[in-house]
Amino acid sequence: MHGVTNILILLSSFFLMILYPAGAIWAEEEGVSENEIHIGSFGPLTGPISPWGTVLYGSKFVFDLANQAGGIHGRKIVYHMVDDRYIPAKTKADVKKAQEQEHIFAWVGGIGTNTCFSVRKFLVDRNIPWIAPVTGEQKVWGDPLERNIFPFYALWQTEGGTLVRHAVTNLKLSRIAIICQDDGYGRAGLEGAERELAKHGLTFVAQLFFERREPDFKEAARQLMSAKADAVILILNPFFTLGVMKAASSLNYAPCWMGPSSLSDFEYLYPLSKGLYKGFIAASWFQYEDMSAMDNYRQAYKNQGEPQEGFRIFFKAGVAFAEPVVAALRRCGRDLTREKFINALESLGSFQGIAAPVTYKPFNRHDPTCRLGIQQVYLIQCGEDGEEIRISDWISLENPYN
């Protein structure tokens, strides 16, 4: 009898080996194997908008540090970077392909409003965790709220409003113009800026929209100059931003240039503009009171032999987006599932790494505070050689759901 039992046990083991060979996914959860956790991200790694793609390498840096320290409960993070070139149709196709072929456990980041929106339904329908979609457009992550989406970025509406408030209240400027990309990113920033401007009894002296194809920068600059705008808010990609500024300079027109945090990489944009970026005002949300964590990352980056000029704003943003991912994975223990991971993220409460705090709580579709991205920013100005000069303290943003 014992012999028969032993044979049955051996046969069972044999069939298990056929069904689950070495290296296969032993856990029931997609994207988790005995030794690996598969995390994905997408963004423009090539093409004219590739400076924003640096975010993905910042997240990779954090995951590499976790792996070098022994991994997460015996597993290494395998990080998949999808180059979508900032084209929504390509984002939609490539993210679906990566999910089906690589079996991604969770996604972090993802650059752009329209690109993020193109994959929102796909990730929501599959309840795949998505942390820190890199957009300040509420419709991507909060309309309606979804349990699997954890926002991080400050709203474009509130950043746009903050810039207007500074121009009118602090700089005493009243002739304000705006140029926006004709997409979710640009229109969200426009909405907030327009709302704030109305509070002061003002309207834009010029309001221009750029489509994705290369616009006529010289004509845009002429319109701004003709409107006698003394401040211009740019809610554009870096390539379009520099095009407008260079065209304005050729006309000897130099208003106060302003933009959201997406245009705050002064170290990169100052030399490309040949110094025209000096004086540019942008929003930022990195910690400045306690720099110890940032200094530790910078030293670790240096220890890996990387050039220090690579440790710039968008790289640091990628670091910030990956921090809650690693923190939540550590809370899950060895028995990792998506449900446990979501619960762990919700247990973080008010989480703060190198950026301003974000708040995650148990999901309640009727309680927007259960998924709150950054709610405070400060303003910085570009100095000589791309130096970052802080020109305000923290500015608390209005409740985005009012």
C-alpha cells in the first residue's frame, strides 16, 4: 500500500514538473515568479520628446538599487521599458503587447496625458496596478477613481493656476498670454490658468494652441508680441518651448516665460536655449527642507560611475515615482499578489520620499482623498548656467475635486 502511495506521489510530482518547469511562474499571480517580479513603464526613449523619457531611467535606478541590496523578499525586479515615442496609438499597442508577452505585474509611470489615457481602460479592466501615471490630468486617474490607479503628479490645472497667481500677485503683471498643446496636457493647464485669471478680473491677451506637428514658431511669437504680453505661460513639450523662445528672441521680444513642472529641467534646457532659458519660472515639487534622501541617491548614482549631469530633474522624478512601489512590495512579504500589493500601497497613508507627500488610503470611490497625488508645489527660476533658484515656499494647491 505504501509503495502505491509513493508511486502516486512521484507521478504527481512528475506531472507538476511538466506543467510547471524550472523557472516557470509558481505563484498564481501574473508577473511574479519564484525569483522575479516584472514591472513595466512606457515613455519617449527616442525622438524629439526623449528628454521626458529620462523618467524611466530614474525608476530603473531605484529598482537596480533594490536588486543590488538582495531584491524584494528573495525576488529581483525585472523592469521593462516601452519606447512609445509619445504617440498614443503606439502606447496603446505596445503596452498591450508588453503585457501579453512579458506578463507585467504592475506598471509605474508612463509619460504623457493622451498616452496614459490610451491605456487606462486596458489596465483598469484587468485590475493591473498602475502607480504614478506621469500626468497632471485628473481624467486619467480620477474620473472616475479606480482602485488600481495610484496618482502622484500634481494636477496641471493647479500648476497653471499657481503660475498665474504668481504673475499677477507677485510680479504685478496683467497682460498674460498662454500657448498650449492641443491635447489633454495643454487644455488641463489652460483650464486652471484661465480659472485663476478670472479671479483677478482678467483674461488672456493671447491664447494659442499647438498641434503635434511642428508649428509656426515665428508666427506664434509675432502674435504674442502684437498682444503686448508681458508674461507667457507655455504648456508645451520642451521642443516646442525652445522653438517659441528662440523665435521670440529673433524678434527682440523677451516676456516673462513661465511653465509647469514638465518644463523645469533647467540644467538641460539652458544650454539648448543658448542661455535664453535664464529667468524662466516653473513649478517644482521635490523636497528642499531635508535633502538627506536625495543626497544618498546622488551618492549611489556617483558610485555607479554615472556622470553627475545625468542626475537631473526628470531622472529624479523617476526615482520619486518608484519609491512607493518598492516600499509597498517590501510590505507584501514573500506571498506576493496584486491584491496584497494594492492593500500595501493603501497602507502607506501619507507617503513621502524625495518629493512632496502623496496620500493613499483604502479605496472608496466617494472619497477622493483615498487617491491623492501631490497637493503642494513651489516655484523655481532658472539662473545662470541652468542654476535652480527657489523663489517661493511651498504653495498648497486647491482641492482638485471642488
